[in-house]
Amino acid sequence: MTTEILSIIDPVTGGTREISGPSNQIAALRELIGLVERGDHNKVPTATEKALETGLSALEVLMNGLQAGLAVVGERFKRQKAFIPEVLMTARAMKAGMPVLKPLLTATQGKPQGVVVLGTVKGDLHDVGRGIVGTMMEGAGFQVHDVGVNVAPEVFIAKIKEVNADIIGMSALLSTTMMMQKATIQALRDAGMRDTVKVMSGGAPVTAAFAEEVGADGWAPDALTAVEAAKVLMGTDWNGKFVSGAALSRARAPAAAC
């Protein structure tokens, strides 16, 4: 069978890379990427099954198909060539393939990269973006528990205890609710848990400076860099310094320009 090459956007680094394989596998991945990019969630499950039938592993289908399609729109969003509704449609399409892959991924992944509790802080009912971060983290091998919106500090703390979380990811979409991130971090300190869980901060009005000032361990401006920041925080060589997603994004910028 003829070997073909497919150029994709790496869903983790954001850089362009090439993958090669038999023509039927490359065709299956190309179809899956296109469906996700267009937000065609109805056709994604069947296309995901077809890709597996070519002999691709579940992880290859996830990273080089579903996630690569999402990464295309993610990169457009960063360049302001796509908007939130398109990103949400694409994320929905990507998630449509996950029920097909999850049983296979669970069987092969073993221990997750980390356990993450995600939520939008108390007083804030915005749901945009957090779901995409959760999906991206799940795809990267994290176990994610999304506690929803309007989450009080005590609810975060109860969930962290319940699932023995490694990371808490807080989102605030309003400038008036940003300070609830600080209140939640203080609640972790009061509960004697601040040293046992890593804190990630995010949301449209939240800057790296704000996140660092209120005591978070890391911040990310988008879903792609949220995954990268989470991996840094879970790394054995993390030295306790604040992790800025923007710095990670700049570090991979030359690759993205390929």
C-alpha cells in the first residue's frame, strides 16, 4: 500500500508536523480532521470508528485526528480568524468522537497525567471556554472533574478532597468575579490544602500578573496552553515558579510558524 504524508497542527505544541502512513490511514485522519474543523459532530463517531478500523491506535486517532482538527480552529482563534461560536462547534464535534475512543484509551493509558478539578467561580455563570479546556485536558491524558459554574470555595474544596485532585483550574469571565479566585485560594490555605494542590487561573479578564498576585501556580490564555501549563505543573522538575501560558506559547512560536 502506498505511503502518504499528512501535515497537521500538533494539538499540544501548536507547531506544524508531518505524519506518514498507509494511504488508507492518512485518508481516514484527513477526513476526521475535516469533519472536526467544520463542526460536523453527527459524522464524527462513524469517522472515528473507520479510522480505528484502518489499524490506527486510539491515541493516534485522538491526537492526529480529533485533536488536530480542533487545533486548526484553535490556531485561527488565536489569530482572530475564528470566533467563539466556531470554536464551540469544533469542540462539540471533537467530543462526539470521544465515546468511541474512551474505552480504548482507558485500557491503555494506565495512570492519568493528573487529576484536575475545573469550575467557574462563585457569582459567575459563564460556561464558555471551560468545557474546551476540559476536553483538551482529557485528550492529553488528564482525568477531569468539571464542577460547573457559580462554584463556591467550599464546593471546590469538597471535590478536591473527593477525587484527590492534583490541580484546581478556576475560571472567571467577569471582572467583578475575578477576586473569587483569590478567595478560593485563601480557602485552600485555611483548609491546610494549599500545598497539596496546584492552582491554575484563567478566564477572559484574568491576566498572568493577576493570577500570580493572588497566589496561583499557573495561568493560561487558552485551552492549548492550559494543557501545556498543566503538564509543566505536574512535571517532576517543576521548581515551584509561576507558570505563564503566554511564555509557553512564545517558546513554541518558531515551530508554529513552520
